[in-house]
Amino acid sequence: MYNEYKELNKLEDRINESTNILNKYNDKIPIILQKFKSKNINDIEKKKYLLPNDLSVSQFLFIIRKKIDLSPEQSIYLFCNNILLSSNSKIGIIYDIYKDDDKFLYLFYDSENTFGFK
């Protein structure tokens, strides 16, 4: 997956930023959220998130869905390292497994028309 955030920011800057975040908010997970390749979904303005450890993927999807303003027939999915995340997974567990070397968790969202279309 193409990671725009990594392309635009040097590794040492990303490490410094994530270290500062983790020192200040040790109970939160630093996340970079980016759109995958879909053309049928809007970009989200905010790319950086601090999420609680116990937040589920489905709860985060609900937050994203409100920000993107998806139509009712579209569903949204989250990926990490080319793996579709289960909606009942906790963000803290996903972070422990998939965090990057710079200590950010990189998530990608995409949409699919699953309930028919107009």
C-alpha cells in the first residue's frame, strides 16, 4: 500500500513525534489514517488520531463514517498491512501487533457498495 504520510515525513521526524505523543498520552494509540485507492469515497481531512486502547474497530469506523458522510448503501472497511481488520478487534491489540517502526499505527480505509446502488 502506498503510504503518503511516510513519503512526506522523514523517519526521524515521525519517531520524534510518536515518542512525544506516547510520553504525553501513555494510554492512547497514535494512528495515521489514510484513504486506500477507492475513488468512490471522500478524503478525510484529519489524518492523525489518538485513540484509547480499548476502542473497537467498529467504534472507530462509526467515527470515520460520520466524518466522510457516506451514503447508506456504502460500507467502510479498515486495513492494516493489507489485512482487513475485524470489527470487534480492539485498537490496542492491533497496535501491539502491527505498529510501525516509527511507533505509529497506519490504517487505511476503503469503501464498497454492498447494499445495492441507486
